[in-house]
Amino acid sequence: MNVLAVGAHPDDLELLCGGALALYSQNGHKIFMCHTLNGNLGHEKIPRDELRDIRRQEAINSAKIINAESMTIDIDDMDIHDTQETRLKMAEIIRKADPDVIITHSPDDYHTDHNITSGVVFNSSFASTLPQLKTETPCNKKITPIYYMDTVVGVNFQPEEYVDITDVIEIKKEMFSCHKSQVSWLKEHHKIDMIEFMYSFARFRGMQCGVKYAEGFKQLKVWGRIFPKRFLP
Ligand SMILES: [Zn+2]
């Protein structure tokens, strides 16, 4: 399968579905990791343009660990809107990845960048199949299932499917640790140890389904996107 995961900020995927992506990769699937925003507001001191470049490289480094292709539509933080222009940019990403399954944010997460990204992915996924909406790459032939990854630490999110990530938790940690600018900033200025945060969150979902570490998901259930099989690893 081709698996397309779309997060808002450059480090969202690692926290919310990095384990599942590592498992897809181990099972021989092709992974595309896209962040819609460039993360340029995610630091107190590093200037925006510099931070944008740093975070792009951090995302590339993380994707490399599981042989994933890193992609972005490079929108400034807090500036994503569900417009036709944004939808076409995302449609082009979806056409390039030609996914069999898409993973993105829940529309009920804590950050407007996450929630808008979720809506943009849903709308663009449909748009990517329409031949008269032109982008560089020709249109996709199929409507794909969409899975919502957990919200940050699971607030307002009851998973319907779980992925046992016990065997790949260290890979998830390694990927997440590539986002050095975030891990150090949050530790210094917000007193949050993001690595501990990641482990506790995965442990909590693991306890719910009887394994050491897990990630939780919900499938978007609308007509045309429901299939009688499991797409998660
Ligand atoms: Zn985020």
C-alpha cells in the first residue's frame, strides 16, 4: 500500500501515529509524511525563516528513519485556511502519494492548525479524484479510507481501533527526537519533557487494549470510504 499521513506541524505525526508508520514501513508499505505548516512560530527565539528551515530538516531526518518521503505545503503557522488554493496544494500532495489509506488529525483536536488540516485533507482527498481540478499530477482514481489519529494526549477522543506499537516504541522515540528544536524549547520554556510525554501517552493507550504501548485511531465513516477490511497495521 501507499500510506499518506498528514499532520499540521512538522512533529505531529511522530507523536500521534509514528508507531503505526514504523510498522507500515516494516511491513513493506510506502510511507509519505506530510506537514501542512512549516512550524515557523514554534520557538521563542529562533527567527521564523531560520526556524522554518530547521524544522523542515528535522522532519526530513525523522522520515528517513522509516524510509518515508517527507512532504510539505509549507504554510506559515496559524495561517492555514480551508480555501480552494490550500485544497489544490493538498490535492497535489495526495495525487503524488496516490494513497491507499490516509491518516490525519481528528477535527476535534486542541489546535486550530490541526483541526483545519483535518478538514483540508478530507476535502482535498475528494478533490484529488476530480479530473477537471487541475494540478501538476493527474487525478487519482480512488476514494481512500481516512483514519483520524489521536488528539494530543487523547483529550476528547475515544479510539475505535488500536495499533500495538510495543515493538517499535524506540523507533517512534528516535523519530520524535529528531525534532530537536521542539524537544529542547518545550523542556526549557514550558517544563514539558516531550519524550516522557510521548511514552506516557502511548502507555495509557496500551493499558486500554492490554499491551505495553499503543496508538489509538478512529475511521472516518462516510459513504464511499468504508471498506470491509482493516487498513491499520
Ligand atoms: Zn501540532
